[in-house]
Amino acid sequence: MKNLKLLSLSILVLSLFMLASCEFIGGVFKAGMGFGIFIVVAIIVVIVVLLMRAGKK
């Protein structure tokens, strides 16, 4: 009976850690996606500015 309680507690603790890590990874990917979008927009702005400067010459 003691082993069953220990096993149940171990499974509970392990599942809590796994769920927390999944949330953390999800947050990292959301932040990465936002940063990636920002970088793409910044690159597009730089390209447009360079093309406008080249067109004026």
C-alpha cells in the first residue's frame, strides 16, 4: 500500500512538472514568433527605405 501511494505521488509530481514545462515551451515559441515577425517587418522597412533612396538618385 505504501508503494502505491509513493507511485501515485511520483506520477502526480512528474505530470505537474511536465505540464509546467509545456506551458514554458509554449511561451518561448510565442515570444519567438513575435520576435520573428518584428525582424521580418524591420527588414522589409529597411529594404523599402533603400529602394526609395536608390530611386531618388
